[in-house]
Amino acid sequence: MESKVEGRVEVKMSNSDDRIAELKAFDDTKAGVKGLVDEGVTKIPTLFHHPPDEKFPIASNTESMIPVIDLEGIVKDPMKRKQVVSRIRKACETWGFFQVVNHGIPLSVLEDMKDGVRRFFEQDVEIKKEFYTRDGKKPFFYHSNFDLYSSSPLSWRDSFGCHLAPHILNPQDLPEV
């Protein structure tokens, strides 16, 4: 337990309190991981350190491969559609994500999306701060580590998201991406 003196009152802070204060300080910057990089951080902060004894198993069987969902033919074949829906459900329950192939989205659109994401994160931090929030119900949200206050250690990531359904948004409400 660490002791800090603030004015005339001595405050006892446990390691847990220190961690929460450090997390809050990081979150309050609204700059995220990219902000650390932009500041020229030369050492990864301890909030992001994984314990040295933590092992990440690498399996060689197909059970450990990211699920690939093939959408080819689902519009015309109801049985194929049902199988794909089942595979998506299983992938969501076991992995939380999956890769989609044969979706019909042109490569140029996917590249434009990646470029838009890069442009968002490369913007000046003061612009991005306007969109920084932990409220995932907002039409557009940007933050670092959705699980910031519940995960240890943190992941080296920033994220943004946009809810389009069921409400159609006014494009002027979105940041330029």
C-alpha cells in the first residue's frame, strides 16, 4: 500500500487504486494508444504489459483457425443460407468474430474503408477527442480499449464504431472518414 499526502490529508492508495487512477488518467487524455505513439512514447506503459509467464498457445489443428464464412450462393439457396447462419452463430459464440468471403463487396470499396479508417486515426488528436466516448450507444464512438476498466493487461488498440441501424444517420453527424 502506498501513501500520498494531498494538502493536510493523507490518502492511502492500494495498488488497485493506483491502477484505476492510471487507467482514468490514460482515458482522460482521450488520445488513446495512437496518442502515445504520436507523443513519441519509447517504452510501453505498464498498463499494457502482459506477465512474462503468460503463454499464448499456438495450436496446429483446424479447430484453432479463425472461422471463414463463405456467402456464395446464400441468396438463391435457402438451405445454404440456413447453414451459413448456423456457422455465423457458432463463430460468434466460440470466437466472437469471423472472416467473410464471397460477400460481393468490391475490393476498391474495402480499400476505401481501410483508407478512411487510417485517415480518421491520423487526424489531429483535438479533432478525435470530440468523438471520444465510452458510450457505445452513441451513433459514432471512438475510444481506446472497450474493456479499459475490466481488462488486465490492456490491448494496444484504439477503436471506433458507428451504428447505422435501425436509424439512418445524417451523414453530417459522422466524422469525415
